[in-house]
Amino acid sequence: METLIPTRLSTLGHPQRLAVFRLLMRRFPDRVPATELAQALGLKPNTLSTYVSALMQAGLVSQERVGTSLRYAIDMDAAGRTIDYLLRDCCRGRPEICTQNTHPAPKGDNPMTDHKYNVLFICTGNSARSIFAESILRDLSGDRFVAYSAGTKPRLELNPFALEVLKQKGHDVSALRAKNISEFQGPDAPPLDFVFTVCDQAANEECPAWQGQTISAHWGMPDPVKVMGTDAEKSLAFHQTYGALRNRMTGFTALPIASLDRISLQKAVDEIGQSNEERTSA
């Protein structure tokens, strides 16, 4: 047994430290600025510092200084060893006895079956980035994927610059609409194989666990809606976002999903989220 396991479990037993850990897990493999962590969790800076210090001492979180900013990320190897201990030791090497029968534990050597995959893209407003992702995947996927998008706080209307870009790229926008994430969380919702957050704010927010063995990843990128300037400058920002998402979608659709085990597939989608040159470290 790894000597730090009891310390890690004790550290995660504190609700606020667990909240920091869970947020960083949702943002993995991003390094998140301390100011953003504090704001997302409603914590004072000195309080957050106490919590992340405890997580670092337990070996669960790493710290990096970028200029004057401190940034934090999950140490996935340490987190994985801790979870592995719980499943293999505490559950006597039988993870199925520690989970509900309706939600079996994912197995690393169990590839996803070859079928049509349901994919959901989430951002806050569901008016630009997630709409781009939904439209691009729908047109690239053929009959392999069913693409959806939703927002944690959806806007009443889609962004006009986003719609214009989609029209220029030849996408059918007639059926697009902003949707609330709740549409995909009820008993009648389609089972989701993949869930991707495409904005940091949405990833920072609490979201109920998805049913089944959904693979999720964070593909955050800057919000083109926030770009100031002339209409031409704003349009350029939307075109750049569209291009970055199309690159990611091209990589995603090229994955041999049916032949990859879940661990390899999770690693692959995480890497796609970090492959975009336009992705800033802010």
C-alpha cells in the first residue's frame, strides 16, 4: 500500500478540499490559475491557498508559477493510484462490488463497441463554441456520430456572428437552437458516449454524473463572443474558433474508437483538447 493513501483520503474528506480536487479533475489536463479557482468556488484567496497546500502535501495536486500567477493541476498518476487502491484493495480486487449494478465500473481493457456514438458539447451560453462543435461533427461524422450541444445557462438566441460563419462554411443552421443541459439529464435523454466541455466556465460548474460509461474531456478555448473591436475583428475571432474546433473534430473522428480500450481512448481525447495552437494558458 502506498504510504500517502491514508493522507490523501483524509485530505479529500474535507468538503471544500474535495471541491477543489473535483474542479481540477474536470479541468484536467489544464493548469488553472489560483484566481480562477477561488472565483469559481467562491473562496477567499488565503482560504484557497490553505486547501491547495493540503492537496499538494498529499501529492494530489501540482503547482506551477507562470509570471506572477500560480496555476494548479491534478497529478493524475497519484489520483489514479489512489482510486486503484480503493478498487483493488478495499473492494478486494472486485470493483463491481463497490458500484451499483446499474453503473458498472469501466474496465481498462474493455473497448467501446462499434456503434453510432452520441456526443454532447457543452458551453455556458450554447450560442457559439458548442454550436460550432455540434455542426462540424454532424457534417464530418457521416453515420458514426450523433452530435448534440447544450449550455449550462443557454442564451435565448444563437450568436449572429456564429450563425454567419456556419452559413459561410455551408452548414445547415435551420434546426440549431440553444438548449439547456437539463434536456440531456432526464430519463428520456439519449445515452451519451462522449461529453466535451468547450469553455472553462462550463467545466468549472458542478454537473451531475452522466449515466453509464460516458467518456468526458475538457476542450476549452477562448470565447470569441468576448472579442472587442470592429465587426471584421469579431468575425475573424469566430472564424479562428471555428477552425480550431474543426481541427479537433477532424482528430476526434479519425480515432479508431471501437479498437481502443477506455484508458487509451480517454488519453486520446484529452490530448486532442490540448492540441490546438490557439489555446491560451490563461
